[in-house]
Amino acid sequence: MENQLGLVLKLLLLSALLSLLIKYAAPNLSIPATATNALIIILLPIVIIAIALLWRFQAQKQN
């Protein structure tokens, strides 16, 4: 139970930090509004999750 509580607290802290970065640091970035940048922003999380799942699958397959 402690492990799950720790995970939830870590996720909460990470979410709060990310939220503060988006609110206060992101407006200072000058990212042009192009179709390429929009595709990168939309597809990057999907690609990262796919790589993480493939990596986990490969590790599980070796065991």
C-alpha cells in the first residue's frame, strides 16, 4: 500500500511541476505555429509511449 501511495504522490508532484512550467515558462518560448510543429507536439507523446511499451515488451520477452 505504501508503494502505491508513493507512486500517486510522485505523479501528483510531477503533474504540479509540469503545470507550473506550462503556465509560467511556456509563454516565454517562441515556437512558430506551423503544421510541422503541431504534428510533432501531437505525435511525440504517442511515439514515446510506443517506444516505452516496446522496450518493456522486449525486457519481458527475455525473462
